[in-house]
Amino acid sequence: MGKSTQGISGTGIAALAGGSLLLWSALKGRKWTEALRELISGEQPKSLDPDYPITSQATSTAVGTNASGWESAKASSYWSPQSRTASGAPMTPTTIASPYLPIGTKVEIEYKGKTATGTVQDFGPADWVMIADPTRFLDIAGPMMVQLSGKSSNLVNVKYRILQYGTGKIYRPGAAKTAELRKRWAT
């Protein structure tokens, strides 16, 4: 030990057990990731409220439109076929998640000349991912990622375009990125 815990008392208790970090938040209603982030950085984390508009300089510069109508974004993969999505439907090999696009949006994704089409059926990536990297706003099903990149678990820079803008719920309806995408793609 020997290290000072000044500034973290009342925030949480951290311990190593079997090589894993365990954290108990002393503040009710907080996510453990918030307390961990505060513990590590010494700063108060940003709100993880669903309407919190996650924006940064990186969003406007890293995500752009090219002449062919495609836009750039980072896409990660996730796969849990036994679970239900935010739409209530089971996850399929063509499920896409996004906090800024409405449920039911049909999206075509291109990576290194390969394309795949899917439908937004879930909300994601996770809040902590969006805070760490606002340009990563597409989560695609593992089988779709395999089709595009050859790996089921991956993080890649993709091009995407909306084939049909959905009418379902949006996880972050008040976010600047939601308004930007609605203006660009809703007809």
C-alpha cells in the first residue's frame, strides 16, 4: 500500500482480487464505471444521462461526408444472440446499435471494399465508450463484422450511408450528433 488515497475517500473502495479490480461505489445511484473513472483520474466524470449530448471536437473532424454520399465513423462489434435488443426483437447477424440513429434505420456499411447492410435495433455503444471516443457510434453484430473485416471482435474505421431513416426511438434524441444525422439523412 503506502500510497495516499486523499481525494477518493467517500467515492469508493477498490481492491484487487484474483487479478481483477473490484470497486464498490459509496454513492447510491452511480454506475461503477463512474466511480472507477473518478478513482483513476481524480476528476468527477461527466453525466451518463441518456439525453446528455456527448460531443467533442473529434466528432466534427473525424466523421465527415465524402463526395459519394458516404460518411466516416468508427464501428465496433458486439454479439449476444440470446439477448433481446432495445427494439424488443432478438439480436440477429444484421443488428446494428447506435445512440443517435432511430430504431428501424437501415444502414449500409463499407470496409475495405466489402459492404454489409443491417438495421438499427439496439442502443450502443456503451456510455463509457461514447465518453472515451464520440466518433465510435456504430456497434455492429459480430457476424457482420466478420463479413466486413474477417474478425468477430474488432474496431474499424468504416464508411456508412443510411438507406432508410427509421421512425423508432432514439437513445440520445437531444444530442447534437442526432440532429446532425437527422438533418443529413431523414427525408
